[in-house]
Amino acid sequence: MSTLSWICRLLRLSNFFVLIFILVALWEIRMPRRALTTSKKWRWFNNLSIIAINPALLRLMFPVLTIGMAQTAQANGWGLLNHLGALRWMASAAAIVALDLMIYLQHVMFHAVPLLWRLHMVHHAGLDYDLTTGLRFHPVEIVLSMILKLTIIVALGPSVSSVLTFEIILNSLSIDDPFSLI
């Protein structure tokens, strides 16, 4: 088994997600930023229910998710980065920035297009703001987002480590605004 395969097995996104989630949850419980208007238990139950549905739905709908698609793209030489001959670190940085830009543009579109906004409102519907707010998305929005990410990965051809890094950053920063903790 290659070193990269071991790294991917050891550094699974779910492990990072759970670790960061627990750390931020403990931080919020210990040092709340504001008084809550609704019960944390009830809000967390609702939000975590939606959050749990989304990855299960993705697993059912897509035979390959982002890491698998990056492996497939690399193995088949798909994507722009596989044909540029750029230095590895430059290609990784470009891939992470490009993936992040696409997700940002997707977010802008979900705010700007009325039909997409109806889906995205689930993300903004909470009366209180906490670590679950940034992860609460309508399942259809999650599916559309995955289609976009898979398409970008095929077009770009980023390395597996770039996609893994991007997913860790995206999921970690979705849990809470890191600058609000300072």
C-alpha cells in the first residue's frame, strides 16, 4: 500500500470533523458568546439530524466522492493540472484555491438565485448561531454541491492530498468562524 493510501486512511475527514466538532462544542459550552434564544439540546438534535442525513445521502447517491474522484482523475490523467507539468506544491496550492473559489461562487449563487435561495435558507434559518449552524444544509443543496465538486475535480485533476487538504479546511471552517473565537 502506498504512503498516500496510508495517509488517507489515517487522516480520514470524519476523524478531523469529529475532533474539531468536539473541540468547538466544548469551547462553546465553556465560553458561550451570547445568550441563547432556543434550547441547545433541541437545536442540536434538529441540526445534527440534518447533518447526519447529508453524508448518508451522498454515500447512497454517488459511487465515488471527492477523494475517490481525485484518485480516478490522477490515475486516468484527467484534468488541467495533470497536463501543465507544474511543480507539485504549486499545483496543490492552485487546486486548493480553485476548489475554494468554486465553493465560494456556489455560495454566492445560492444567495442570488431565488430557487437556490429556497434550499439555502435552511442554512440561515436558525434563531441562534453555534457550531452546528455552519453545517446545516438542505440535502438537495449538499447533492448539488457534491456534483459541483466532482465536476471541478475532473476538470482540474488535483492530487488526492490537495483534495483531502481542501476538504479538511472546508469542513473545519464550516463548523465555526475561526475569527469569532479570537
